[in-house]
Amino acid sequence: MSTTGQAGRKGDRVRSDCWISVELKESGGISVAVKSRVQSMYGASIERSVEQGLEVLGVEHAVVEIVDAGAVPFVIWARLEAAVKAANPGLTAELLPEAKESTRYGTTRDRFRRSRLYLPGDQVKLMLNAGLHKPDGVIVDLEDSVAPSQKEAARYVVRNVLRSVDFFGAERMVRINQGQMGLDDLPFLVPHNVHIILIPKAESADDVKAVDARVQEIRKEKGVANDVFLMPIVESALGCFRAYEIASASPNVVALTIGLEDYTADIGTQRTNEGRESFWARSQVVNAARAARVQPIDTVFSDVADVEGLKASIAEAKGLGFDGKGCIHPRQIETINAGFAPGAAEVEKATRIVVAFEKAEAEGLGVVSLGSKMIDPPVVKRALRTVELAVASDVLSENWREGGGENA
């Protein structure tokens, strides 16, 4: 008796990926047939990689066919493991590439999240160099951008991406699926230095608490030391009404965002660039996030070619109080990062407040004043944040401290 499983992608347009078929047998040893665009250079090494992977998985008898389109080793292993487990769902061994040192950096609760780049979880070619575009965060997506038939196999790819791809300091995010499928995604993510889990279509505190509880369970089981934060996505009328409940559902929530494609469909209208139809919903998200002391993050702008439209959308979002925005293409990142940087007047005012605060501290004064005005602690905190954002956005040089604000 034999069973067969398949995983991966093939075709003329596929890049940096492969398709693998595995027929598990009761005898006959291992047979591997490789068809690769780089057959003469890497065919033999691909065959060896497959044989090593089967050994780790405990497979002794199998017929393997692989169609390669330039897949790197961690992708081959992801596709191989998915195919083997499609043939034998009871197999528990994991085929894990060694975690690279460049993937082990951490994050913080209050880091800047101006731009976050969405990447489909089964499109490896888009992930390999994503960090070079310098987004604040990279979101590897397991939800809407992955076809239902590919979701199970995509988990292995995303897990191996987390272990293998250097995002050059960008925050490492994954959007999981809804409901139980999303909870089942988490074991593939939590042990592998994911920074933030995005929770789609959140409509209640219970949606957030279920994910948080499962994350903490896996952290304890696997001995995961790093924090795993949460970013719920509000995408319905009900979610908007419950935005504060959602934002405050767990101390691990660090940001709240909104998805307007699903929201506008839910209320029975069309999304427009002007955004009148979503003004109330976005205001709800901003106020809920601020009340819960987390970051409000705006939705994506879907027209990649419309740079002026993107700039207008950023200005509106910033005016409403959002801290950042989603990206669906790398070309949007620089515009978004620049758009959420503080303006010259903001920087000048914030710098004067911070200098006054540091002067008061140095003199041991309990009260901060700027001219004849007293400065409250929340104002000082906001000014410090503005100066830090200005530095991060290259609006203000680090040497403002040495210059006492003179270089602002």
C-alpha cells in the first residue's frame, strides 16, 4: 500500500520555488527524480538535499519527483515536509533548517510602525529581499493572499522563512487565518522568533484572548523566551463598535489596525480614495487604540501606481491620528515612511520642549516650563516621541542632543 502527497508551485512563471510529489511506499528504498532549471549546476545537490530531508523525517521508502524553479534549500525542505505529511498526516518529525543568526533580533512594544509590507505566504520570491526595501515591518501573510488549497503547505514555507530570511531589522510579522485555522497556524510561528501576530477580522475580545492564550501555551511548551505581540485587525461594523474591547483585550496587544476592503463590503458600500464611507470606522480605531495605549495603524492604499493618491491618503491618516500604514508594494514604503515623519514645525516645537525638559532635569527641577508656559508630562512624552521619530526618519540628526537643539 502506498500514499501520495504533493506540495509547492510549478509553471513557467514560478521563481525561487519548487513542486514536490512524494509517494510513500512500504519497500524499495528512496528514488528521487529531479527536473530543474539549473539541473547541470544544482541537480545533484537538490537530490542530496531531498535524501537528507527524508532521513530526518524518518522516511525509508519513497518515490520523489521534484520540479525546481530555483528554490533555495529551506524552500525545498518546506515543500518536501509538506508533501510527506500530506501523504502521512500522522508524522510528527520536523524538517527544520538551522536558524540563522541574522533572524534572531528582537523588537519592542513601542517601536515605530510607519510602514508594514504585506507578502503572500506562498510567494517565496517576494520574501527573499523584502528587508532591503527598509519597511518598518514585514508581514508574511497566511490569510487572504494564500489560496485555500495552499494554506497547509504555506505554513511550512513561512516557518522556514522565519528561520532563514534576514529582514534587515524589519519587524517580523505574520497574519494568521481566522478562527481555529489561525490557532493551528501558531505552532509554525511562535517558536521561530515571530515578533507580531496579526489577528484578522477581530470582532470581540474573545478573538484576541483565544490567540493570546494559544501563543502563551506554545511559548511555555517550547521554552520561547522572546515576547510575541499582537495586532488585531478590525474589518467589520461589529469590530468597529467593539474596537476598544479588542484593543484592550490583552497586555500583549501593541497596535490596532483596520482593513477597509472587508469593512466597506460589510456595510454595503464601495471604498473610495476620499474615504468618507470609512471616516467613522477609522476614527473609532484611532480613539480605541489611543484609549487602550496602543498604536493605531491605517489600512493599505491599493493603487500602487497612484503616488499622489497615496500621499493624500497618508496625510489624511496622519491627520486622523494614525501612526502608520500598510503597503502592498515596496515602492510605497519610502513615501509612507516620509509621510509619517514629523514636519519641520513639529520637530522644532518638540525639540524645544525636550531641551527644556532635559535642562529642568539637570537642574533638579520638578517642573518643566517653556517660556511662561508649564509643560505637562504627557506633552514631554509626546515631544520625546516626536524627536525619536524625527531621528528615525532622518529628519533630525542624532547630534541635536550635543547641540542642545541648535541643530534642529
